[in-house]
Amino acid sequence: MKFLLVFDFDHTIVDENSDTWIVKCAPEKKLPNGLRNSYRPGHWTEYMDRVFVYLGDNGVKEDEMKRTMTTIPFTVGMVDLLGFIGENKELFDCIIISDSNAVFIDWILKAADFHKVFDEVFTNPAAFSSTGYLTVQNFHAHHCAKCPKNLCKKKVLKEFLDKQLERGVSYTQIVYIGDGGNDLCPVMFLKKDDIAMPRQGYTLEKKISQLAQDLSPVECSVLVWSSATEIMSYLKVLVKE
């Protein structure tokens, strides 16, 4: 009897967008207009790569970036929730599927000592080059028309579940916790015994509501949260069952 918890990262585990938080390192804590306006929808990773070049060109080093990133606040109640999951690892497998990058997530989780809570993190690979610049790449290639070019979270989730099945692991229930438009694709893949937990007032909740209004609701149950304490309450009920 194991449960799979799937977390988004930005605006879910942390209460900000980690990719825009790094702009605090830029001169005057802002980006030039030309760079800001260079973003094309669906091509966020390439845009962030340009941001990292700009930071590198302005002499922003790894240690300064790390100091800045580890000040990002966790969402209300999230520290308690992750502590609870960590204490009950025999019941929960826990993964992150995020459009952030591996360096940021690693820094933030390790600084708060939460890296052991998560079995795997699926996000855009990132590393510092020999010249000290942070570089980021697309997570994978996919053919999903609904998702950004670099990441289809449904594909990641499906491949993870297939791999687990090969190892003899299947889950009683999948709990998907997220906030963004790119979380809708994996939520639509969930079955009736699963549960989607969209953050209140964010894009995912609005998109799920819209589907229900269009009479094509998602198959899974939906439980909206505004504080991670509400997620913890739900998990405590699961554990008792």
C-alpha cells in the first residue's frame, strides 16, 4: 500500500518562481528590456539560458547565486508537510516534476535538508560551465501539443510509473500537487482513484474549473489547497486508512 506524491516546485513547494527570483542577483535587480522581451511562449528554458549568460557577463558567481536562491521562501505549511512525508517514507514515494532547473532545486532542498524526502527530481538539467556560467538545457523532447517545448509532465509521470511497474511497484493512489498551466496535462492523465491538488487561485485550479464547466471534467478527484497544512491533513487521513 504505497502512495505516490507528485510535486511541482515553483509556487508549490516554494512560494515564488525560482527562475525569476534569481534576477535579484542582476545589476539593480532587474534585466534589460531587450532580454526581458526576448522570451517566446513555450521556450522558457532558452530564455533562462540567456538570462544566465547575462548574469555571468555581469560577474555574478555561483556562490552569490546560491546565497540568493536559498533565501526563497517555502509556501505556507510546506516545511511541516515535507517533514511529515519524511517521517512516513515507508508509505510515500515522492517525486518532483518541475520546469525550474536541477541546480536551483538541489540548492534549495539541500539547504533546508529536504533532499532525502524526494526519491527523484525531474527537471531541466543545469550545470556551471568551466567559465563559471550557469547553463540549462531542455529536459527532453516530446510530441505533446499542449506542453512547453522542453517538458511534458505527463510524459515524465507515465515513464516513471512504467519504470516502477517493471520493478514491481504500483501505487494505491497518486496525489498530484501543483499550480501551473503545465500541470494540467499530467492531471488529465490521472485515474478516478487519484487526486489532483491544485493551489487555490492559480492557473491549474482555473483550468480544471473550466474543464468542468465545459462538461469534460478531469477523471480524478480534485481538492483545492491554499496552505500545505491542508495537504498534510489529507495525507494524515490516507495514513490512518
